[in-house]
Amino acid sequence: MSAPLSTDILFQQAWAAQTAGRPEQAMALYREILKRGEHASAWLGLGQCHLERKEKAKALDAFRRASALLPQSGAIRHMVDMLAGDRVPDRAPDDYVLWVFDGHAETFDAHLAALGYRGPQMIAHLVESVWEKNNSRVILDLGCGTGLNAPLFRPYASRLDGVDLAPRMLRQAARRGGYDHLYQAEAHAFLRRPPVRYDAILSTDVFIYIGQLEEIFSLSYQSLNKGGEILCTIELGSGEQPVELRQTGRFRQTDAYIRQVAAKAGFEVAATHDDVLRAEQDQPEPGRAYRLIRIE
């Protein structure tokens, strides 16, 4: 008679089943682990499987159990927030952002391509008839990820810097090339002490993880030269809430909110461009790109 599999091996098998798209098998393995004792990671995995199966109530219960066992985890707390709907945090915690991006860096570009992601093209559309490709601008790619903005904006830049929280994403950006400097940092922290002042800050699919934008706009204003610009995308909200935390773990902002926060920080809206930002469960995700110019 063979000995029972260790908990570590069960976790490995559960994760392999989960990532291979076999949630039922993964759930059975996570439940087997939980028979042996309480494990935050098992509740977390079980919650993710329930979420994939669109079983919101069961997912929320599992995430709450995981959070009770690991209260210091901002990532698990964020998943509770996104399903409970009774609290909208200012932004996604750093450990949640790292968990989402660092573990998928090698396959991230292929995943976005499958979703028809158009963030870089949307902001490039705003400047292609306005900017000259004369390598004259000092540009920051804020939340650069794997570097998808670099090929489109390198012709405009005398210096192109990228910053991202996730080190594995930065390694992919370095492999792609096009950047003069790459920095590992959280966006707000980087903008508090930027190495130079920039002529433009690019921000594609970043504000969907920040939510409340007052501070990031204020810091961006301080980091830009006179007449400097922000080129950014948002998932466009249309409800009464100016900022909404969705069950995807991402934020939507309304156009009125963006304009209000931009004006308060010292920016004017020079142009916008609407497009399908990506597909979300085979449904088009409406997005809006903004070109914001520093007034003074």
C-alpha cells in the first residue's frame, strides 16, 4: 500500500491542474489538503477555482477564510474587497500586483495578444499626428510591464525610461529593448524621486490597478517639465461611482472623474480616443485614452 502524498505534492498537483484549466480536479486536491488542516493557500486556490466557475458566493467565502488565516496579505484582502463590494480601496496592494504579473511574465505578451489588447496603440494614436519622430523627448513608461510601449515611442525619445514593480516583467522589457534605463519601483514611490524631469509619462493599463488617481496625477505634474504630457488609458466606467472596483480585481474610472482629477492637478485634456481596450470573457472592454497637458 503506497504512502499518502505529502501536502507539498498535493499543492503542486492542485496548482498544475488549476493552471491547466482543470478547476474541478484542482478543487478536489485543495479540499484534500484542507482535510489535513487549515491552509491559507488552499483556501485561496479553492476561491480562485470557484471564481473561474462564476461561483461568487463560494469564492468570497473561501477568500475570507484565507484572509482570516493570513490577515497581513493585501492580495487576499483585495480579492475579498472585489467580491464583497462594500469597500473600494485606493489602489491594489503591491503584493497583489506582484502576484498577478510576476508569475505570468513569460506568457504575458501572448495572453494580451489573445485578448486583442490595444493600450499602446490607443495612446500612440493620440500623438502620431502631433509629435515629430525626432528623438527629442524624455519619456517615462510608468508601469512598463514587458515593454509593449517601447517600439511605438522609441522614435520620439531622446531618453526612454521604464519603471515597473514586477522584476520578471522588467526582465522581459530588457529583452525587448528600446529603453535607456529600467527601474524596479512602485509608481508613486518612483515619482516622488524621479531621476530626471520628463516631457511625457506613458501609463497604459496602470490606472486600472490604482483606482484613486489624485496622488498619481499630482506626482506626475511635479515630475514633468512645463508643457509635459500624460498619455494614459483607463477602463471606462459609466455608472454613478467615479471609481469602481470590479470582480476582475481592476478599477474602472468615469470620464467625469478623470477630467476632475486632471484639472485639480493642473492638466488640461487635449484629446481622447475610444477603442476596445481588450476582450473580457469574449466581451469587448470599453477603454479611453487621454492626452493630458501640464498647464504651467
